[in-house]
Amino acid sequence: MPGSSSVEKVSPSKARENLAEIIGKVRFGKKRFVFSSRGKDIAAIVPIEDLVLLEKFEDNQDIKLARQALEEEGTVTFEDALAKLGLSEEAVRLATTSK
């Protein structure tokens, strides 16, 4: 469960040497690793459940901000914005679809 995992700091070079072990500890032990370089945290490996929870939190924040924006005076619909920019929904969909 997120929040109950311990965090271990490791240098990127040590992580490279022990990647399989680190992945096993993350996957089966629900341990979190933070990579540090020159005393600064630079990246992390966390259990997938933690990532899913973080993404849900971010989505909820985005929804909250979108609702607040819709309540603001002077907002425009997505369709109106596209028309003003001379874009079609299909063009936007194609531009934002990952390959």
C-alpha cells in the first residue's frame, strides 16, 4: 500500500550494478528507491501501485482545475477555441496521438 514503503537512496552507478535486485525489491517488497547524485535526488523507482495512485491524483487535480476554469468568466468551449485557431478536432487528435 502506498505510504507504507520504505525509501532507500542509491547512486546511479550502484543502481546499474544492482538493477535486477532493485527491481525485485520494488516489485515484490514494495520498496522505493531514490537515485541521488552529488547529494541531490534525481529520480526514483517506485512500485506500480504508487505510480497509478500518483496518476489518479494528478488526473483529479486536472479535473478540479478544469472545473474551476469553466466557472471563470470569459471562458470558451474547446470547439470555439479550435475554430478561433483554425484547427479541427481530427488535427488535434492526430497531433496528440502517440506513435
